[in-house]
Amino acid sequence: MRGARFDVTLAGSMEDRALAAVIPLDELTPDRLTALGRFWAAATGRPVPDDPRMTPQRHQRARQMLRAIDARHAGAIYRVVAEHLFPQHKIDAASWVGDPIREITIRLARDGMKLVRGGYRTLLRRPRRDR
């Protein structure tokens, strides 16, 4: 709707009828209220605010994690994965073991596998200090 994606379940027809939202009161209530506000804006023709759950940095890291696990599943070794993820970084085979990019690449692949195994739900939650 208006370029934003919403997962909605509607019971019956909504032709010229008011909609109601049921929001469970739990630890995710703030996220749900924000999503409802974004949905309401889209439904009423107002500008839809950006989704606050994914900062640009988290979005970029998630993209790198998925690229890393795709490459690993295709059989690429970590050094080749790193060359594609970080083309501006010169990767020397002789110094690869001590290269910080190696550790970053391994961590991206490891964390990407956590996403694949169900951890992707954490992307749907806004990070909070109280957790």
C-alpha cells in the first residue's frame, strides 16, 4: 500500500466500513502500535513514515549476512566471500589469517545462519536497552 508492505488479516469486506485493530498488550506492543500508525497513514493517503525497526546500518548488515551465507552455500571459501563483500579492501592470501576482514566475514556468515534458522524475527523488533 503506497509503497509500504503490511501483513494484514481482514475479516469480511471493508467496503465503506470502519476497521478495528486488536493489539495484544505485551513486550511487542510499542512495535505493533508503530506498525499500526504506519498502516493508518497508508490507508488514509498520508505519507508513510520509514519503518524504525531497521536502521540503515542494520539493513546493510543483514544484506551482507545474506550475501555471505548465499556464497558459502554455493561453496565459496571465506576469502572469496570477503573479496566480494569488501572489494575496496585488498586481501592478501599470505596475511589472510590475521586480517580483521576475515573475522568480520566469518561473523557475517555465522550471524546470517542464525537468521536462516529463525533468528530473522529479531529484525522485526526494534532494539531496546531494556532487553
